[in-house]
Amino acid sequence: MVGRRIRGSGVRGLMIGLMAVSMVAPAWAESAEAPKLAFIDTQKVFDQSKVGKKAKGLLEEFVKSRQKIIDLEESEIKELEDSLVKQESVLSPEAKKAKQEDLQRKLMAYQKRATDLNREIQDKKAEVLNDFHLQLQGVVKKVAERDGFTMVFDKGAGGPADLAAVLYAKDSLSITDKVLAELDKDAK
């Protein structure tokens, strides 16, 4: 779960990028200065930066803590099931029915708890990734302004599940390593 891509809106990013270029293109045509474009690989920054690794660690610990709760409740239900099966032949019909109802209640509570914990995990993931993205935006802005870039795009992975905002760019336009270094420098 933690190793998933940090973005899921590649088409939206592509559309926003294209709109931004189309809005400022007339101004570039009138000025003598050509636009200076760059791109970053956000996933690489997330995977390799101190901030990204810290975010991954936080998510992994959070997921582990929630998984322990699920595992504990699951083992309790399994013990109840086993106990019911072992005692089934010696229990009266009323006692058997009571144990089955108790097991059913606990199973329903477990399912609700698992759903709630999964929602907590998704909320935490969104929170941590949003915090990372805000930090990244600040650093990208700093590097872009310092180095005179007009626009910085996210390369994205470009796989079937996530269309990239940049379909092609020369590697020389990448400022990923600069952003990575700046983000790590700010993380100290």
C-alpha cells in the first residue's frame, strides 16, 4: 500500500499543464525571452529524498499498527469459531444458538472495525502525501525561481494507470536532482 504511486491524476495534470501553456504562450510570443521549461520526477523525489523516506516510514508504521489491531481481533474470532466447533456436540441448542449469535455479533463488529481502520489508513496516507506535496511545491518554486524556469512539469510514470503530464522531454530538462538536493538540504 505504501509503495503505491503518490499521484493518481495524470490526465488532470496534463490538462492543467496544457491549459497553462496555452494561456501564457501568447505572452511568450510577444516577449523576446523564450520560456525556460523543466520537469521533475515526483515519484523519484518521493522515493529517494529524506522527506519522502520519512513519509513512507510514517505510513508503514501507521499501517503496521492498524494491522496489529485487525490481526488481534481476527485471532479472537478464530478462537471463538474453534471453540464453538469443539463444543458443538455438548452444547444445548440454546447455548449453541447464543454462542453463534455472539460469534456473529463479533464478526460484524470486526468487519466494521476493519472498514474503519482502512479508512483511517487512507486518510493518513492522504494527509502524509499532501504534506509531502506541499513541501515539494515550495522547493520546486525555490529552485525554479533561482534558476529562472518559467514552468516546471511533473514527468509522472506514464504507465497505463497514470498518464504522465509530460509525454517526452530531454533528460537535460530535468531538475529532479536539484529539487532532491534542495529538499534534503531543507530537511536537515
